[in-house]
Amino acid sequence: MDLWAIYDILSFIKSCKMLTGGYAFVAINRAQPNTLYLARNKSPLYASFCNGEVLVASDPICFCGFSNKYFQL
């Protein structure tokens, strides 16, 4: 893991600590398009893998027609 990746993770954590209430979101860095940062608090967040891609949604019904296997974060 390079120094920029560590900086991204620490920045993401710092941003999450500033949030209040319920949330679920995904962030991506243009410089590292193969890395997703996921966060949730009091809101559902699900992920699934389909044909080499990662799918993320707030409700597993969103995976219908794409994948029947998912996990809750």
C-alpha cells in the first residue's frame, strides 16, 4: 500500500467522523478507480459481485436480474 492510499483512507475516515445521523455511501478516487470506500451508519448497505464487478446498493432488491448472492455491510 502506497502513501497516497493511506492518505485516502485516513481522509475518508476523518470525513465519516464529521457526519451525523444515518448514512450509507460509496466514495471513489479517480486516481485509484479500482478501489471503493464504503461507509454506513444506521442505514443499510449491501454489496454483491457479478461478472467481475462490484455492485453496491441500499436495498438487496436492486441486485435482481444481476445477482442473487449479496452480503450486508
